[in-house]
Amino acid sequence: MTKKCAIVLNGGGARASYQAGALRALYEIIKKDQNLFEIITGNSAGAINAVYLASNAEDWGASTQALLDLWTRIKPEDVYDLSHYTMTKLGTKWMKGTFFRNAMENDVLNGLLNTEPLRRTIEREVDFKKIREHFQLGNINGLSLSTTNYFSGASVVFHDGDTSINEHSKSDRIMMRTEITSDHVMASSAIPLFFPPIKIGKSFYGDGCIRQITPLSPAVDLGAQKIIAIGVRYQQTLDDQIEKTLRVNPMPQISQIAGIMMNAIFLDSLDADYARFSKINTIVEMMGPKSPWRYIPALMLKPSRDLGAMTEKLSKELPVMLRYFLRTIGVSGQYGLDLLSYLAFDSSYTEQIAELGYEDTMKEKHRILNFIDS
């Protein structure tokens, strides 16, 4: 019996384009047009990739190529409203809420960018009705998108799929079965402070990475028996970290601080959870049938280069209003590159990141095939 394989897509703004290249390479390596992955989980911008794949699960060859094409042609205008009118309106909201303290609910500024264009892009590219059809046809068994509730502080995992899937709410996450819509994608990918919260039901939600400390767990809850995770973090060597720590550094700007905070939110949890997962699998093997846990093999793919550093020459390619906005928060030259990598929804960046994802994954061909065949 073939084990149910899950793909875990833990994104981080524009860095999710790395996953598009990696997914295309995975398809070319595994060469399976249907049921390439029975379970799909998305977190943050990985939620965009997750629903795109789920809605096109009848042909993984076509869907992975189309997803790659989407990321390599994306422009900031597909994600943000950068018009002078909108940016001025956002500034006015900030003034009302900060200085005058009398802003009405509609005037509250809870995100520095207007992301309605992203919603239109998602709804144009994803046929959400087809996701349900693929569940019925057996092309996929489960889909989940992680979010963070801004009032309870809980990690809320919205999911849908086979009726045999049971909800496993725990102290670190709440599982909610529902029909996935663009609202859930927008919420999961709503980068804190920069993207506004999204209302679902009676409450408001933001990026799933904020409180999702075990990003592999939703895949297990949906019945995964094997997991492939695509991360977007480059692991610096210890020597590099020591050198950067001990050298003379300038006073950090707000963009530098924000970039480190973003890395902590988006990147650290997957690495930590994968390490935990690996230890549990080792214990399960040692204990054998007496183990209280299941053995679930997992494979993680990650960048061979620093995705933040790859934005160094990007600023000249961005629209004037976005460049102005980035300069106001200290993104310039060699400063704030990590932060820029999350907001750089421009083909001049995403194309090279997607290419790196493809190349890195193809280099892992033998390890991937051994994992799939095991």
C-alpha cells in the first residue's frame, strides 16, 4: 500500500517563489501526474502555493509549471495597491490613529500596505470550487492553511478534505474544518504589520507563521505517512555567524531589526520542528512496537544561498512608490535585505529565487528518489 505523502509549504512573502521552482523539480524527479502528494499544507505565502496546487491536482505536471510561471512573472502591482491615492489614504489613517486617537473602525491602520490586488490575483488564478472536486475524485486527501488569531493568539489551522480526517485540536493549535476560500489564503499570508488582518467569521486573522511552532503537525493531523517540506531558510555556517557577531557593526536601522524579526517568525519554526521530528523518529526506531508515536519519515529541502542577500541589487527594479516606502523604513543599499526579501514581489527577484529552488532540488534527485521509494 502506498503511503500518503504530504508536501509542507512554509512560506515567507516573496521567498515562497523558491518553493515554486522546487515543486517543479520534484515533479520532474518523481514523474507522477496524479497523486503526487495526497496531502498539502500551506503556511504564510506557502498557502498561495498550496491552494494553487490543490485546485489543479488533476495534472501535477501542468500545475507545477503554471505555478512556476505565475511566480516568475509576478509584479508588485499584483500584490499591493501602490497608487498615490491609496498610500496617502494609509498615511492619513496612521495620523488619525496615532495623533488624534479618534479613528473610527474603518480608519484604523492595521497594515502598512493595501493588499486587495493580492486577493484579486488569488481569485483569478485559483478555482476554489475545484478543490472540493479533487477531494471527491481522490486526487488529494487533505488541504490545510495555518493562520494566527489576533485576539486569542492561537494558531488556527483551517482544513478540508476526506471525511475520515478527524480534528486534533491541541494546546498549540486549533483545527477547524471548513471550505477553503480566498479569505483563508489572505489570512495565512498576511505578513504582520505590513499586511492588514483578514476577517473570517467574527474574528480577525494574520500570518500563520506567527504562532505555528510545529509546522509539520498539520500534515500529520491530516493523515500523512511521509512528509516532504520545502523551507526558505539558508543555514549560515557557525564561522559566518561568529564573524558577523564579532565584527564592528553600525547602529541597526528599523529595517534591520524588522528583518531579524521576520526571520524568527518565518524561518526558525520549520527548522526546529524538523529537528524535533527527526529525534522522535530515531526514538521510535529504537523503541520499536512499544513506541507511543508513529514513525513518519520526513525530508526537508532548503536553499543553498541566502535569499535575503539575493535582493542586494533589486531596489532599482521596484516601482517608485514601493522604493519610497522601503526607504522610509530604512531599506537601502546593504541594509534591510532580509526584510526586502519578504516584500519583493517582483519578477526580477522571484525569477532568480525560483531558479535556485529548481536547481537546489534537482541536485537532491537521488536523495529524493530514495525517500520516495523507501
